[in-house]
Amino acid sequence: MAGGEPVGVNDNGELPLPWLREALAHAQRLTRSHALLLHAGVPTGQFELALALAQAWLCEQSDRAPCGRCASCRLARQRTHPDMRVVVPEALRVEFDWLTDDDPLLKAGTRPSREIKVEQVREAIEWSQRSAGSKRGRALVLYPAQALNMAAANALLKTLEEPPGDLRIVLAGGDPERLLPTIRSRVQRLALKSPDTATALAWLQAQGATAGAPTLAVAGGSPLAAQALLDAGFAERDLLSLPRAVARGDAQGLVGKPLPMVIDLLLRIAHDAMAQAAGSRPRFFDEAQMPPAAPLHALQAWHQELLRAARHDEHPWNASLLVEALVTNGARCWASEHKPARRGTGHSIHLAG
């Protein structure tokens, strides 16, 4: 959740994100499925919903689960319930401050992984094979599902197909197509929708956000993604001026910001510019905020370069130089509208495909 550690249902039975209530009720109705995949194309609260669902499965008040007040709900919310296991990459454990005093990740020079490793899955499987402490069974949460590396995903297959005892599993994440077909075939999917604009803006206002509908549009309609942009230091006026700044080759507003977020914003600019070049309307930015149309073939090449950079955003790049190079090469798309680029100009980035 933007701005803090993800949590489940509180003592008053309230979800941390109000728009998840309907999705939680839907997920609870899927009682015949022992493995669910909660997914959305943008941050919608997939992890928060997964935690709330696991809390509901273990709640002592089955008629109004999750109640948020029983001992089971409180233990689940604190991640100390013996029948609940949450598996996330090391990088998220660091982000959420889920570390013990002697955690190896606290050692100097340790780089936390953004993958869910096979060792984590094997430990969870071994845990799932023990006897549950209550009649409600056990709940296993894995997030984000697309972070499962190949070995971890393969290790999970048998448990997904034949869970031991009363184990129930919920995976949460983004695009299901990024998962192995063998994973997808063993889970029931539940697609989550972003909240409507009024609900999203009301939530942002309650968080103290100073931005409105334009920032929400840049964030793809996700209030969580919009809040993340604001938390990273993007003011709304700077976001709206970004497409024209990129067309000029000006990377100043992007340097020093989180690299994955910067690449994602550049991809959105490239998407809208390609839409314009093809005769369509932009999706993320208003037409008035976009620079003049650029050649589609040049934009497509830049878009592919950005996708390659996104696949390698964990590489120990000099982030500032990479951002400047990506913006400079993007600006050449618009420069090529007026004159052909000379050989040897611009920056070259060599990334494995």
C-alpha cells in the first residue's frame, strides 16, 4: 500500500482500501476454490485484498468474516498467526520493515532480491504440511505472483494442484500472462477493477494529496500509483509538462527519481505518442500536454528500447546517465520530424534483449 506497510481488516471490520469491499465479498463466495489469483493491470490493492482474504479464511466469526476483532484476525493482521504464511521477495521485506534484528538482509552490502526464491517456496510447502492449529485450516499468501522465479514456480505446482489438509492459497499480482501456464491452469482468477474516479480522488484527498484527476490519469486510474508518484516527489504540474520536456530532451525532472517509475512514465509517454501518430487519442496525458506528432517508426524503436531497459532495471546502472540517455533518444523521435539524425549522435544503450 502506498505510504506504508500493507495491512488487513482493522478492529472495526474496515478494509484499508474502501473500494476492495466488493472484491473481498466476491472472493469469499468462491468457496470451492483452494487457490485464487487476484490480479489487476495497475496497483489496485491486490496485496491488501490477499491479506484480508487470508484473514477471513482464518477468522473465528465465520458468519461475518473477517470481523477484525477476534484473536485470529488480530494475529493475522500482525502476521503472527501460526496458520498464516506470507511470502514476498526480500526487497519487499525491507520496504515493509519486516526484518528481525539478526536478519541477514541487514548486513552491509547485501542486495535484497526482487524475486520469490525457490527456498522461500520450499519452506512454505514444508510449513503447509504440518497440522493446523485451528479448525479453520491454513492460509498461504504469495505476492507478487509474477516475482516467482522459474524454480520457485515449478516447486509450487504440486501444492497448487493437491494442497495438503485444509490449506488455501492466494496469489496476488499483475498480468497473469507473466505466470507459467502451469500456474495459471491451477488457480481460479479474480480480476480487480480500479475504483471510479470520484472514489479514487476522495481517497487521495483523505491521504492529504495535493493532486487531482490529471495525476490520476497519468497513473492509469490507480490512486495507489498516483500516491506513489506524489511520494516520489512528482508534483502534478511537473507530470503534466513531462511529455513536452522529454520531446525537448530535458531529463531534469526525472533525474533522482526511482528508476522503475521513471521508465514506466517514459513508456506511458511513448504509448500516447504512438497513439497520436496512429490517429488515436492519448490515454495517460491530455492531448494539450503532448508534443507535436512524431514518426511512428521512430517512436516504436524508442518504445522497444524502454521495454529492454525495464527488463533490466535491477542492473547496477548509473541511473542518472541511463535516464538522460533514454530521454535523449526519445527526443530524437521528435527531432527526426524536422531533420534526419546524423550518425554518431545521441546516446547508445546496449541491453540484452
